[in-house]
Amino acid sequence: MFAALNIASGQVLAQCKRRHRHQEFLQFLRHIEASVSPELSVHLIVDNYATHKHAKVRRWLATRPRFHVHYTPTYASWLNQVEIWFNIITQRAIRRGTFRSVGDLVARIDDFVHHYNRRCHPFVWTATADSILDKIERLCKAIAGTAHWALAD
């Protein structure tokens, strides 16, 4: 599945594809281009998967100045809000589901997206920077016995 999240509204564009290659990613980018008002900029926040960096993808993006690509650092996909949505669809529509075919699964996903978008809203970040840094410090102590270094002004 490819998905794009409008962080201002919470609306999701999603497409299920049999494969996750650059060809399918380009098809999804074209879907985004057709679905998003031409006067708006599009900021793509993606991981470092090779599909997202393929030469044909880079060439396509280079000809479309309204598209801006931002790569998340390795192991930091949680920074990408669409990952929160992937968890929601997994928990509410896919996990523990029974699907007789891939078509049934795709139909369930499409139905979920349709109903989700009817009542969508933006995600609200509730963690503070201090709470995140405290959690990182606890993790560092637990796994390495050392704390992270805090930068002083």
C-alpha cells in the first residue's frame, strides 16, 4: 500500500499495488499530482527505501517544482505521521481479519479509507520535547548504561 496523508485535514490518499517498486511509486505520485490542487506545494516525507530514490523517480520529481522530498533518518519512520495512520488501519481493519483473497483485503482497505476520510481530522502531537528526551535518556541508560549528551546553549 502507498498512502499520503494531508496533515492539515487528516485526509488520506491510498492505493494498493501488487509490488512496491519505483514504477508503482511513480503511479502513486501521479495520483497525488492529480488529486492535490495545482496551486499547493506537496511535501513528501519518505524513508530511505531505494524505490523513493530511484533515478526515474528523481527525474520525475525534478520536473515538478511543487513537489519537495524530505527523507526521514534511518530508524526514524515514527517521525512520519502517515506511519501513525498505517498503525490505525492495521489495528482497525486488517489485524485479525479473515480475507479469502488479496482482492478481499484490498476491498477492506479501500472501504476503510473511504469511511476514514469521511470523519478524518489532523493528528495532534501530544508529546513534549522534554518527554521525548527523557524517554531517550532512559532507553540509553537501559541498553548501554550511558546517557545521551545534552547540548548547552
